[in-house]
Amino acid sequence: MAYDFSRFSTQSFERFVQALAAATVGARIQVYGSGKDGAREATYTGHCRIANEDWRGYVVFQAKYHEITETPAKNTA
């Protein structure tokens, strides 16, 4: 199934990533808003299951949104 992410704004994309993080590891994530957030969308400390494995520690959720779409190679760089 293909998804069209082109209609996201920078803010709505950040909220989407935060919601995915909460759905993945739980609602106890620390969500960061706009501004000086250390380039983090959210963090989590504790136990969770990732890729069917138990994990304990500190997780940083970070995502980048490009307002101007380039080639995949340019976006990655």
C-alpha cells in the first residue's frame, strides 16, 4: 500500500512521528515541541519491544522533513 506524505507540513509530520513512537513503545515517551529540542521529536527511557526483541535503555526518535522534494540521493545527503 502506498501512502502520500506530500501533504504533510513540517509540524504535522513531526506530530505523525511522535504518534508512531507512542504507538510503538508506549505513551510514556517524552514529546518535544517546536524550538530548541536537540533535533529530537521524542525520547523514551525504559523497557520496550523492538523488532520482536526485548530492549531496555534510552531511545531517541528523530525524523527529517524536506519541504522541497529532491531526488532520494539528495534528500539522504
